[in-house]
Amino acid sequence: MRRFRYKSAEYDQVHAWIKKGAAAADEEEDEKAAEPPEQKGLSMPSEYLPKIAWAHRAPLKLQKAAHGKEVIMIREGQVWKRLVHERGIDGYLREVLLSSSADVPMSRDAGYHIVQQRTVGISRRAFAKFISKQAVLQITRDALPEKVQPGRPLEGRGYLEIDLVEAKGYDISKHVHHPVKNFVWITMIDRLTGWLEVKQLLHKGFVDIVPSLRKMLGKMEKTLKTKVKHIRSDKGSEFLSKTQILFKELGIRHKFVKSGSRIEQANKTFQKIWYRLMRLGRGDLNELDVQAQAIFNNTLSSITGRTPLEALDADDLVLSKAFNASRKRKVPRYMQKPIKKGDRCRYLLDSVRGKHAKDINLDYKSYRGKHWSAEVYAVAKVSRYVVHPAKPGAEAVYDEKYYVASDWRPRDKLLLVPGVDALTRDAVVRRHRLKKKDWVDKIGHLAV
């Protein structure tokens, strides 16, 4: 029955026939019938309304619905279901959404699972289209996952990531059996080979950091047998000011990133090795540093298929091919629907969900509905730009940004909506204003 189109004009014709047939059946009062007409339904003769194919497929009957309205019921298997014509879909679903006695979930898959058990004529696409227009459901949607690019393809060694890792002396002193002050490690890894250098410092001021970095960079260049070309780090204070002067002096380009995946994983592995060695009683602090670094550089990498020590003797083309392939595997395809000029969107409020949100409160919780803009805006412009240019053996990486509400915004900050169902919104407002005359739904910008 789900492959048919249920047009409103045909629905009215069938409705009139059922009503007439039900009245005639009541007059006959056939006592020999196994079950009354209202239970077994009426089957339409094949010669009557032959062009309305669905009306001849199953028994039909009328049933009282809300507000005394008579609706057509059709038997599917052993279950009677309400038949909803094309123009009645929104009305039925709006009634289900607003009724205090309804128990239909308000999400696409879970909601349709229940609707299709009770009705015929509402497709999954029609149900999804209706709920996507509901303002209440739009503003309580979760923020979209951050869009992740696979990053610039790596061509050779000499591209480093650095970080600072803190260690708590209280935890360590229990296993080395003497007082230990808090200290830090500077960790430095070559992204291609995975070779790690570690230096332990008592303080993280520039007086200690800068000379240590100079020595570590010299040692790294000697090990890699190439100049260090580029360094990535987070925006820690230890990598500002005099550290920047050092990088310029050595001719090394530096970039701040939110986090470096290679160094973060290296820090995790190095610390795990170091603390295991400490618990095994394999020496004091400096001895543990040397042992942990040696074990790390002899650990098989899932990225290159070699240990960092073995990777030093491998060809850069072989390593870079394996490295770039692993990056593409780790970055899943971004599944959000593409946006084009003229589409309507809400945008994520950085003051609520951004890195520098104004207040630390519960506004970021999706159920509060304050993280999306109150208004729906049209996309005025779309700009496609190069994230990483094409290189030998690697295609260029592109992305798009969108001009919405007087600003350029990335895709993961926009919620694509088909519009707003004004009838449902007005019904919701009327319902609230029965209890409070000046009620306004404070969402998005209205609440900030």
C-alpha cells in the first residue's frame, strides 16, 4: 500500500462511497454476517472508481477521530491503519506533535517507526520534511561535529611538533624514594619518521626553555640528517616571545595549532612507558628519561609500519606515502548536506558554544535551545578556497565558507533548515499565551 499516491480528491470520493455503503449496510442489518461491517470493513467493487487503484486493494471503513472528524481506515494485514492523503500529512503530524496524549518520538527514524505502524500514506521523506521545519526541534538540535580536514600532505622529514608536559613530583617521589619537585618535559617529534627527543626541565621560563630548544633542534637535525623546516605547537606561553626569536634566528617557520595529533599521541605513549619504568624501579629521573626515549624510538608505528629508529634509514617517499594514506583513513567523510546560495540556515552562537563563550553556564546544553540563532537567514554568498595546494602525488584540498547574517561562516557552524512551520509555531505561541499573555520564546539571540 505504500507505493501509491493518496490524492485528496480521490480520498474524498472514496470517503463518500464508504459513508454511503456503511449506511446501506446498517439498513440491511444482516444478522448472518460473521462480523459487523464496522469491524470487517467494506471492499470496493472493481467496476467502481477503477482508476483509484489503492481503494480496491484492502477493506476500508470510517472511524471517528479528534473533533468528531471521520477518517478512512484501511486494513493492512490484520491491523487497521489511518489513511492520510497528501494534503492531510502536515495536519495529522501537527496534531501528533502538539497533542498531550501523543506518544510519537520527535526524531526522524524513531518517529517514523511509530507513524508507519499507525498510518498509511506518510513516507519517511514526508515525515522528515515536516519535523525539519519545526522551530522547536531546530533550536534544540545538537551542535554539528567539527569539520576536520585531512591536513597538508607531508613530503619529507624536518617537520616537527613540540609540546610541554607537566609531571607531579608528589606522585613520582613515592616510587623513587626521595623528594621530587614538579618538573616539565619538552617533547619534540618528527612527524614523518616519528623520532622523539625529550628534555627534562625544572622550570618552564624562557631562561631554561630557549637554550634547551636550541640543543634539541641541533640534535634532531643531526639525527634526521636534514634541516628542521617547520614546527607546530599549541599557544602555550613558553612558545611565545624569546622562543619566536630563536625560531627566526634558526630560519624555522612556526605555526600555532589547536593540538598536534602526532605529539599528543607521542606524549601519551612516552609517559606510559616512563611511569611503567618508574614502577619497575629501573633508575632515577634522568635514567628513566633515557630509557623511555629509547624504548619509544624502538616501538613499531601503526602509521609508517616501522619503528622510528628504522624509519631514519627508510626513503622519505615511502614514508610519506604511508603517512598521508593514514591521515586520510583517520578523517571520515564529513556527512553534513552541502549548502548552496539561497539556502536557509541558522548559525551557531560563538558566545554560547564558542571557545571564548561569555559565561560559564548551561546555555551550551542543546536542550536549552540557546546555541542556535533565533532567526533563519539565507545564504548570500558561497566561497570555495584552497586549504592545501596540489603537490606531486597529492591532490589539492578545498573547502567552502558561507556568507550568512553579515559574516563568513564555515559549514560546521551552520544548521541547514528548509524554513519554519509557521502554523505550528503560532499554535505553540497561542498555547503558552493562554497561561502568560506576554510570553516570548527566548531562544538564540533573544536569550543572549
